[in-house]
Amino acid sequence: MLKNRLIFGFLMTVFFTGVVIVDSWLDGSLSRGAIEKSVAGRQATGLFILVSLIIIAAQFELAKLAERKNLLVLLPVTIPASIMLAGSWYWSQGLDVPLSKYILILLAFSFFAFLLYQYARYGLSSVMANCGISLFSIIYLGLLCSFIIGIRIEFGIWPLLMYVFVVKSADIGAYTIGTLMGRHKFSPVISPGKTWEGMAGAVFCAVIVAFVFSGFFSIMSWKAAAVFGICFAFIGQLGDLVESLIKRDATEKDSANTVPGFGGVLDIVDSPLVAGVCAYLFFGFVR
């Protein structure tokens, strides 16, 4: 399990990094700075496509977890709504509508679409339950994903990669040290496998990676990088606990069996999802 996790974790990291760098090179932002628009006036197209594909897979996994609780995710609505919501920063590049209005209007019309689809397809059965879990799914997988693209567009590729690498290296550190040395339970009810020894490993790996990015790309001072590493080691593990909470409610260990050593797509993206909004605020503060 540990071997598979390290191998596939490395391969996914390389793939994600390649997509981000090639995408930035194609739209011109790699060479001309984080906030400068490409010739076409739109950045992060490749990243938006990748995030959209992840959302589609994650929506199906969440729907299967919801079925265990007799809840129905209205996928024909939640998938496009989540993609449009995740692309809030992406689409706002070509619109005169402010970002906040775009998000609010999209949420409102998504809610109306839930009600219409629910009535047309399922009538009066479980209206509140189905619409409620569907709204939950687009907030969790759409709104939270939007900050990943927001960081890329507003701050550039290196802050984006720093945030993702710090959070995922914390995951790897927590899992590795926790597996080899873990004794004291960190969250025995929600995630019995997590330990304080693993949390120490998460902090160590996160701080080292934060120092590397800070030193090579001058994103922030080394003191800020230390704070970033420590904070996002914990925030990333909190994101993992959020998904564990959902899985425990559905009495499932993993969201799926898609990726060896990890489980499903939700098991891979859980920590960056919750950490994204915090990273966006952090980068805005230190800029």
C-alpha cells in the first residue's frame, strides 16, 4: 500500500505539474507574469479542463456515497453546475460581470435547476433531501475547486504549485510516518489511521517543501514559508478529515478503487479542496 501510494503519488504530481507548466507556456503567462493576460485574453484553459475532468469523476463517486444514505445527487445538473462554478475565475476573464455576481447568480440558477429536474424526473419524492445533497455537491466540488483556478490566475503558477505540493507532501509525510511509526491516534472516531506521529511527519515535509518554493521562486519570506508549511499541514489534514466524515457517514473506507494506494478521486483531492480557499487568502495577504 505504501509503495503504491508513493509511486502513484509521484506520477500524479509530475502529471499535474506538467499540465500547469505547459498550460502557462501556451497562454503566455509563464514568461510574462502572473497577472498579465495572454494574447487570447484567457489564462488557465488547460487547468480548467483538468479540473473539470476531476469534478466529473468526483461527482460520480460522491453520488455513490450518497446512495448509501438513500440520497440522490442530481448528476445531470450537478456536473455542469460544478464545472461552471469551478471555472468562476476562468469565465470571469471574458465577462463584464463581477466575479461575486457570477457566483451568486450561478448558485441561484443551479438551485432552480435542481428543483425543476427533481420535479420532472422524481416528482415530490425526497425533494429536500435530493436538492440538499446536490447543492452540497456543487459547493464541495465546484466552489472549493474554483479557488485552485483562482490562485493560478491571480497569483501565477508557482504559488499554485507551492500550495498543491505543500498540501500533498504533507499527505505523503503523514501517511508514511504514520504507517511506520504511528502510535497515538489523532482522530480515532473520524479517521482511526491518523496519528500525531503522522501529523509531525506532515508538518516536517510541508515546511521543507514550502522553504524550497520560497527560496527558488521568491514567493514569500522564509518566515512566512515556515508559517505556510505548518498551517497547511494541518489544513490539508483537516480536508482529509472532511472527506473521511462523509465516508464514515456512508460506511465506506474509500470513495472508490480508481487509483492504487489512494482509493478514489475524492481521496486524492480532499485535502487541496479545503486548503484552496485558505491558500488564496494567504497569498493575498503576503503579496
